[in-house]
Amino acid sequence: MKASVLTGIIQRLEVMTHATDEPEVRRFELDGVEKCQVTYYPEEDSFELKESETGTIFRFDDIDLVAIEVFEMLG
């Protein structure tokens, strides 16, 4: 059975939530091409997802919703 991509995304996002006071940033790539960048803001307990191709920014306060968006961008 192939490992779950969604589980890996969620694990990376969860690690970001352990940040103490500085925003944490992660880039998500597919075949060496950046698809999006996610920033976690601990003071707001929220995520900001920036789509690399268009520059569109989305804000989320739910880790599951961010993970789904990243998954769709990588799909």
C-alpha cells in the first residue's frame, strides 16, 4: 500500500503549530516546482496559504482545510 500524501501534509502542518512566537513557513513542491507556501501565525493560531502560480492568498483557522487545499494543489 502506498503511503498517504495527506498524512504527510498534516504532519508538516502540525509541526508548524509548535512554533512559539515567530511565524513558521513551509513550501510545498511537486516535481521540484513550488505549488504553494504556507505560513503559520502562532499569535493568531491561523494559517496563510499563498498559491505560487497566481499569488492568491487564503487564510484558514482549521488545519484540515489547509491540508486539503495543499493536497489539491499537489494533485
